[in-house]
Amino acid sequence: MNYAHYATATALKTPILPGWIVGRGTQVTPESAGFVSGSALALLHATLSNRAIDVPIDLLRQRLAVRAAVQCLKLQGRNESEGETRDAFHLTQAGDPMGPAGDMLAFWKEGLNRSGRGDTWQTELVSKFPEFMQDDFAEGFQRATDFEPASPVSRVAVFLSDVLTAHPRQEAEALLAADCLLSSELGWEKPFPLIVSHMKRPAIRGLLNDGDKGGFEIACHNAVAASAQEALRLAFDLARRAEALRTVAPKLRAKGSDDAVALFLAEDAVFPSTMLTPTIRGTRTQMSEQAARRLCDRLIELGVVRELTGRPTFRLYGV
């Protein structure tokens, strides 16, 4: 199946960080790897906090969740694309099984939709995992928190090495918890999936087979550095697209168009049959199927929303 192109990590040609930081390829020492990951995270933090750029935070988080789901499926030996994963989640009828791809995306979307602040987030997150892993995850959080001196990424590496050694088949749970820990260490209100997107199987195998915790920490820094730079490019791209959508919003005459625009700015993909009708998701605003189709067609005509599947039916729309 041919899926329509939508914003990718390489959509912007302008480099986000200068070449003297990122131009040396994969880092092989803790010092250089930590420098690059710290630089990328600092710029990402500044970008997300900059009201002048006005990144649509929820949309960015949800689009990254799709990539996280695909990466976890790869770690399980599966090959679903982003489009196939999105389809499995959105196009399954209520009550029917979504399959591995849809379940994985649901896992990440739910896991990222929680606060990363306060004293209870770790307990609440771990309580969602199977009982047999809860004690090890809780202990991993505690050991990582107590680990000194350490950067946020170093603490994440400590946590991941502990829980993956204890539960080598639970990569998705471990990586979700690790990204939640990283976001909490950075003071972000809700977690972003960063480390998951570039955590490769060889690094995990090296940890499990050889106990190479030093190499694993370097791999975590490199994963965060690469993912943060991709997130930056996507953030700028989505900020530009979101501004274009907000600009044309006053021209829309459909009843409930403001609520619909807000939904497009918060969701990776919108399936009109379930998310715009009979009421716009998250609101009490009613919208008919005909009005939803007209609105989506109008947004495409204005060039601010794209159809993501390339199909004539069962279409998904996104900024």
C-alpha cells in the first residue's frame, strides 16, 4: 500500500545544531557523547519553551509516539511502517482487536498522556505494567534517582540497564519508563519519546550478552542526541504548519470549526468518522458526517492539512 508522504525528521534542510557539535558522527566516549546529547536536549528544551516559535506540543508528542511504536515493533522483529501502525490503531472498529501494531501505538499514546512531575508519576506508571515486573521497575527508578553524580541521560542508562537485565523481553515497557524518567529529570510536564527512537538492538544485546554498561551509557547518549535533533526538526516543521492552519481558521464557516482545528493541532491523525462525528472528540460540539467531509476537503484545498493514506476511502488527515 502506498502511503502519502507527511512531515519526516528530515523535512528541514537547515541544520539544528552546528557542525562542530554534530558533524563528527556517532560518539564513542562518555564525555563526547554526553556533550552532544546535552547540547541537543538544551536546544530542544529552549525551543519547546519559546512562545515565539509556538510549537504544537501535543501534536509533536503524538507524532513522535507513532515513531516510538514503530521502533518498538522493530525491536520485536516486526516491520510495520508508520502508516500501517496508524491504520491499525485508527481503523479498527470498537471492541475488535487492533493487532500488535495498533496495540503498540495505543500503549505509547496512553503512556505519554500522563504527568511527568510530582511524586506519584512513577508509581502510577508502574501500576499499569504486568505485576511480575513492577518491583524491578520501582527499584530501578529508585536506583537511578539516587545515582550520583549523573546527568539525566546517565540516570536513564542506569535505569534501563537494570530493568532490561531483569526483563529482556519487555523493551517497550522499559523504554517508555526510561523516556518518562528522562522527561521528569528535564522538568517537562509530560514525557516525550526520545531515547526509544534510536535505541538499537545491538546496544541492548551488548548489555545483555556482555554486561557492557559503559558502552550502553554511550549508546543512550547517542540515541538521545539523534532523537532530540529529529524532534527539533519536526518541532519547527509542525510550528510552521500549525501557524498556517491557525491563519486560515477564521475563513472556515463550518459550525465547530474552531474545535476541529484544535483537534488537528493535538492529534497525529484525525479519522473523521470517529473523531469529528457525531461530536468532535473532547468536546460537546456536534458535527455531521457531511460537514466533517466538507471541512477536511476545505482544509486540504487551503493547503494546511494533508490526507495521510493515499486511499479514496477510510482516509486519515493530519497537519
